[in-house]
Amino acid sequence: MRTGFTASVLLALLGRVLAADIISTSGFSSCGAGDSSIQVQNVDISFDRSTNKITFNVAGNSAVSQDVIASLVVEAYGTKVYNQTFDPCADDTKVDQLCPVPSGQFSAIGEQTIPSEYADKIPSIAYSIPDLDGMAKMVLTTKDGSQAACIESSVTNGKSVEVPAVQGVAAAIAAGALLFSAASAAMASGQPGASHSSPGFMEVMWWMQGMAMDGMLSVNYPKLYRSYTKNFAFSTGLVSWGSMQTAIDDFRSKTGGNLTDNNYEYLKNATLRFPDGTNVQPTGSFSRRLAIRALDYLLPRQLDGITTSLNGTDSATTGQSQESKLVSGIQAYAEQLTVPDANAFMTILLIFAVIIAIIVVGILLFKVVLEAWSLFGKFPKSLTTFRKEYWRIMAQTITCLILLLYGVWTLYCVYQFRNGDSWCAKALAGVTLGIFSALLGFYTWKIWSVAHKLKRSEGDVRSLYENKETWKKYHLFYENYKKQYWWLFMPFIIYMFAKGCILAGADGHGLVQSIGQLAVECIMLILLLWNRPFDRKSGNWINIIVQVVRVLSVACILVFVDQFGVARTTQTITGVVLIVVQATLTAILAILIATNALINCCKVNPHRKRRKAAAKAMDDDLEGDAFLLENRGRKLPMTDANDFGYDDMRAQAKSNRASRYGLSRTESEQRLIHDNGSQTMDVGKKGPYVSVRQHSPDSTPAHSISSREPRLPDIDLPRGAGQSGRMY
């Protein structure tokens, strides 16, 4: 037990050294004619930097016993760094197992020292850069010059950007955005017009979907960038789950699908070959691949060179026979994840069904918890809306999920239509795409109809944001937009649909895909720059920056198009730049999510603050006239309620207005009654001011100031009352 543990630790340590000092092959494919006399079943080639030696391990089957000449060529980034031909029967390069090649099953390993002039041509960065873009080719020819076998294999240094840690970080960022968005929605509690901080969950997921879709074009990606885009496959619903893939294969076999070379078991043992000659194995985790490489290269060398096997009598160095499969575009992206391309749509359909089930069960379970809580105690008022309207919340959550996946759903459905296979899968693709499009179209029509009615009746669409019932029904489509740009969700839905159609419909035509994607992204960027539609400045800046990076990313992908013939080194540098820019933006989004979460935790909830202020104002109104009895702590004298009547106040206001022209309303009425004079009211040229002119012949001059002083009415008092000295 202890010995096994020690051996495992040593192998792990040796694997780390291997990754640092050895360049090795990964997978293989045949580059010869189908009638080759030697069928190679396994080949492993490695170069040890510390010893300047190349070690090769070959296993196969030969129809006849024959002498061969071996030629080994190694390329890195399109540059030939090693090219050597040797005779396995020569004294200085003798390989007993290939001199001659035996008839039947065989395996052999050999070792050749590379001259320093060739070893020095391999740059040091080749041992450290992830996903080394290189290729090794071994050709066996007979003495008469005919080709007996030809094998190609990708070269790797054991490092890759496709690691579980990167995928875990990406998933953690998405989960953090989901929690933050859910918390923001709970804090708003259905408050009309409440927009959320950017970036939210939808924005983060759309960004990750964009990076994943960038890896699906039919172009010659650098190996580095191809591996990087696979880290975000989860955002598109592509999950490599063995039992699920096997179940989908069974479903396809019963509904007219072709499983000859398009099934999970076949894919696990296949080598994927790209148009540029590079290969990849669709295995599981990267750590598993590293362990396999360590076992393949270290154990045989430690076992004192015991490597001979004839007719299958020794399996020490005989690898499993592998099939080679040429892939590109969406098929390559899916099958690198061990998802057969014919299973792609059914995979996302099942993942969608699982998520829907989780949403429904979670909401119903929470509803049951609230009902039980209400029986034994009083739960918070903030949960009352959920308890009463849980069906609406469930429906809106599912609608939100459909909106989130609409772009990639369109992509997989169109891809299923294009490639055919199972008739039932095609029917499901058509039905689901029709339902999703109809649902989004229904919401679009309803919101447009409501907005049109509001414009006719109220002159604007403020009620979309201010009316609580309208807001609760439709806010998920336009909540982050300004009131005048409520309609922007409509071109965004069209944008997602167009991206999916172009990418899937033009699969296999990288130039058409790239130009189409670039046009769509540029139109969306122009729309954002022209309108700046988001309610918050941060939302405008973040979404514009994200869209700029999308445009630049698609523009850089043009470098990978075959028709332009760009050098591999330039393509690799472009891939590195893309990774740096996209990874930096992803990190910035993660920092912004964390910052917004901290700010929302520390500051007072503005929606709750507004609700409390409104409740306090309502309480003050319900107190009746109590606020009239107290003015900043000073009590007013008791007066008759009639003194504050509406009629008295209006009469006083009219009197004050008339006094501006030298005559009060009361006096003019008295003069009209007593003097039988006539009055006219003229509107002057300088404005609508009233002037009062008297036309009676016995009109007197204006009253003196003393005549306008207030006077008490004459009252008959009893005798002796005036002696008290009081005046009334």
C-alpha cells in the first residue's frame, strides 16, 4: 500500500518534470494512402530537452516482413525544426524491432540523439507556452521507395489553458453574477422603474456565450485559442456527461440516427484532426491526459528498455488502436468536449429541461416553506408578494432563461436542421425554436401595444416604468433601459437570432461566418453608441466596452481564415492577444460584480428608503388636521374653522389682486350699488391687466388712504358703556 502511494507521488512529480522538459506527441492520424502495407495503431514521440534525444514508440500491423527507411519531421508554428531520415538497420541508428518490420502485430521503440544545431533551433518558449502549436510526422518507406506508412501527430509540452481551474473560475464568476442579480431583484421587491447595476447575470452569460461562439467558426484557430474558448462551453449548454450522451445515442438509434462514427463510445477513442493538420484527443480532464503521457514516456524508459512485442505477446508498449476523424467548425467545438455533433441539440435540450425542473421544484418548495411558516409564525412582509404571485415569478423566470439561451438555441436548432440525422431530434428542434420565438414575439407585441396605447392616451410611455402592474408583467425586457429606449430589447432579440443563424447556417465557410458576424456586431455597436440606451452611466460604459471587444474579437478571427494565408506565427500572436484581452475583460467584470455586491451590502437600499418615505407621508396625511395645530413647535391661536374656508380665502385673494389698481373689490361693488355708476374693464396693450374706469359724471377723486382704513360697524351700546375707556 505504501509502495503504491510512493510510486503515485513519484509519478506525479515526474509528470511535472516531464511537462517542463519534454515535448511530446498527442494522438495521431494517418496521412498515407488507404492501401499502405503497414497499419499503425499507436505512435508516441517525445523530445527530452535535458538529453537532446528523441524517443519514439510505434505499434501496428504489417502485412509482410519488409525493410523500411524511417523519416521523422517536427514542425512548430509552421517552421520545420527537425527533419531526419535514418535506417533502422544501420549500425549507428539500429532499431532491432524495425529491422526488418515483422509480419503481423508488432511494437517497437527507438531513441535518436538530435544534433545541437537542430536542438538549438527549438526556442525555450516552446517548453513553457501553453498549447504548443506543433506537429510531428513519421513516414516509413520501403527500399524501393514506395510509402509503407505515414503518421501525423500534434506536439504538446503538457501545458494547456484548458484546465479545470479556468473553467471553475468562469463558472464561479457566472454564479456570483447570478447571486448578485437575485439579491438586487429581491431588494427592489417589484419597485416600479428600479434598474439594476451592471454587469448582471444576463450580461455576464452573454459575454461568455460570445467567447464560446467565437471558437465555433470554421477557421484555423491557433491551438492555444481553441483550447481557451472551450473553458466557456458550459454557458452554451454543452456538458460532457457520459451517461447522458449514451442515452442520447440510444434515442438517436431508435429514431433514424446514424451512429457509425458519430457516437460517444467511438468519440472517446478517436483522434480529431483539423484542416491545418493539428490533432487533439477528446478526452476528459487535462490531468488525466498528463497522467497518461507520464505513464507512456516515463515507465518504458525506467524499465531498462524492455520494449519488444511480436504478434501481441507483450502489451507493455502496445497502445489502443485509434480512429482519425477530420473536424472543423461547430462539430470540432462539440466533439472536443466529447459531445458528438449530432448530439449537440439534444444535449442542450436536456440541460434546459434539467434547469427548468430545478426552477419549478425550487419555487414550489419555497412556496410550501412559506405556507408552513405562516402557520407557526409571521414571516417578513417582503415575502408576501412571492407567496401570492409565485406562479407569475415562475413563468417570468422561465421566460428569462429562454431569453438568455435564445441565441445559442437558434444556433443548435439551425445546425440540427442543416445536418439532419434523427427525425425526432429535428422535430424537437423545430417545435422548441418555434415556441421560444413565439413566446418572445408575444411579449414584444404586448409591450409594443401597451406603449402605443400609452402614447395615444398619455403622450409618453412613463407608465411602462411607473405603473406597478405593467412593470411586474414586462419589466424583464426593458428594466435597464431609459424610458425613451424601452424598445431596444427588440433589436437585441433580432441580433441574437441573426448570430445563431449565420454561425450555424454558414458552417464550413469561415470567411462568410466571419464577415457576417462582424457585420452584426458592428450594427449592435453603432446602435449602442448612437443611443446610449441604458438607464445608468455604468451600464452604458460597460456594455459599450463589451461590444467593442466583441467587434475586435471577430475582426481578429479574420486572421485565422484560410483564404487570407496569414502565417502561423502571426495567427498564434493574434490568438494570444485575443486571450489576454478577453481574459482581462472577464476579470474586470468579476471585479465589478464583487464591487457592486459590497456597495449594495453597505449602503441603504434606495427602494426601501423611498417606500419608507412614502409610508411616512401617508401616515402624516391620515393624521387629519393635526399638522395645522403645530407649526415648527409654535402653537397657533384657536380660530373658527370658517376662517380657513375656501370661499373666504378666494375672496381675500381677489381683493388683494384688485387692490393693485387702487381699488378694492368690495369698495367697487359698494360704489356700483350706491352711485349707480358704470364700470368697464379694458385690456391694455401691454398685457391682460384689468383697469377700472368710472364714467359717472359725479365721480369723485380716489379715496384717501384714511378712507380705506378698516372700520367697525356702528353698534348701539347701552349708556355708560363708553365710560370704561374701551374702544370697539
